Amino acid sequence: MASVRTIGLMSGTSMDGVDVALIETDGETISAFGPIGYRPYTDAERALLRQGLADASAMADRSERPGVLADAERMITAAHVEAVENFLRKQHIARESIDVIGFHGQTVLHRPEQHLTVQIGDGASLAAALQIPAVYDLRAADVAAGGQGAPLVPVYHCALVRSLHLESPVCVVNIGGVSNISYVDGDTLIACDTGPGNALLDDFMLRTTGAAVDRDGALAASGQADEAWIATVLQRAFFALPPPKSLDRNDFASLVLPQLSAADGAATLTALTAAAIARIVPHLPRPPMNWIAAGGGANNPTLMRMLSQRLPLADVRTAASFGWQGDAIEAQAFGFLAVRSLKGLPLTFPQTTGVVAPQTGGVLAKP
């Protein structure tokens, strides 16, 4: 298959909106980066998703849609259709020039130990509405084969890193609702979730200030982190596990902060994210010389400063400093994965998800 034009769509665990990105790829290298777009969720849509997330916790079968989850799935599908329609119109892109869409959907439950991962979003309806083929349900095959089903982006990170000329090892850290890393050293690709990303901080901000996020890390910058509490959290069994390992967005939601001011609470949760990322280093074959931060967390200068402090021997930079479209990397990755799926190429590997053998995945919906 020659290079194709693909649109990737991503709605992450931070539940802020839909990222849209166009790339041209053969599923192994990226021949061109296209424009990117974003469709934010409204407050009502985010509230529906939060309720859907709560209702999903009781699921035992991935086809179930308890509580408001069916309504949330319809909303997710419609929002993604609208995001693509707006993107095509704004960028003056002909619909027929797009070969395939990579549709991640919204993760509402991730319990790989129970062979269960659920991403809501109706791929068949999306393909029909847009009249473009779509590849969706990209995690299920890996989980069914015994893998963690996450992270999925490392094979794309690897393609990006190989286009650079950096001293190895290189670690790409994506800081969304959950943080995950891709360790690239020659032919070695290792990946895993590292711990909380923005999810705990975002939830804390909403509870205590009414704001959806700590914009530019401003509140955290004015506070003092509780290092003793962070050290206690890092004693949890998850952090002692080697890669591969993965998390559900709410796996750390039960954490209870001590009585702290809003500023100190924000500083503590931001520092926890940085400390959890740094905690993965002893589990890697060699300490990474270069770290590249992507995702929403890379836009938080307080978090980036804290991460640099936790990794004093490494060079820590944002994806944007390399010319990468940092906020769109996950969306680009799902376009890349859709093309790999069409070609039957593996999406996941033993050292990225723990699956027994390299595993392809995804379901193709034709309009």
C-alpha cells in the first residue's frame, strides 16, 4: 500500500474534547503532516461523560451500556462527526481525498486483568455519516490476546523518534489524563503507563475552584508540594511493577490529599505526575538521555519544570521544540494505526502491552 491520507481522531482520558489530525503515511513512516483541529466538549457534554464513566464502573460485558452510557455514546459519535465535518470545511479538504479515519472513541472502562476494555463511539455510524471508511475498536484485540491494550501510541512514537538524530535512549512521555512512556533505543521499543497524568489535577481543580484545568500551571506554581504524601503514594504496588503495565483513568481516584490549600493541592498533584514519570527510570534498560513531552501536560510549564527537576541528568524538552504538533500526536497516531490495521501490521508488541506476540487490531467500517 502506498502512502495514504488518513484522519486520526482522539478523545482522551482528560475528556476535554476531540483532537483531529491529518497525516500521510504508509503505516511505517510519515511522508507528510497535515493540518490539525480541535472540537471542545461543552460543559454539559463533559458532565454526561463523567456520569457515563461512573455508570461504566459496573460493567462486566463490553457490549453493555448501563445508565447514561448509551446517551454518552451517541454524543461521542455525533461530536466526532461534527469535528471531522468542521475540519474538512475549515481546511478546504475534499472528503473523497481521505482514505480512512482512525477513530479511538472514548475510554470509559479499562480492566485488562479481566480482559475488558471499553471505548464508546459507534464506528459504523461515524463511517456512514461521513461517507469515509473508519477503523475503530483498536484496543480490544490486544486485550483479548492477553495484552494490556495500552498504550497504543508507541509504534507511532517510534516512527517519530527515528526521524530525529538524538542520543539514545529516547523516551517520549505523553501526559494526558494518564501518563505513558515510549522508550526507544535502536530496535528496542518498551512502553507502559507510568501513573496519573492530568486527571487527578483536573478533577481537583473542578472540585476546588470550578475551573476545568490549572491553566499554565499557575495555581501549582504558587503552592508547595507535599513530598511526604507523594512518597507514600509512590509506595503503591503499581509503581514497583516493570513494563508493560496500564491504568484506567480512575485507578488513582481514591487517593485522598491531606488538608491543603488549593495552591498546595495543585502543586502536590502536579509533582505527583512528575514523580511517577521519573519513577519508571529504574525499570528501563538504560536511563534515557532525552525526554520528549507531549500531550496536554507538555503545555504546563510548572509540570515541565518539575519533570526536569526529577530527571536532572537528562534533557527534557517538549514535542513542540522538535517541530512536532504536540497536542495532536495522539490523534495523528490513530490515523497511523488505522493504516497499519488496514495493512495487517502489528499495533502492539510484547514489550509495549505484554501481549504474547505482535498483534494487529481494529475493526473496519465501510460507509
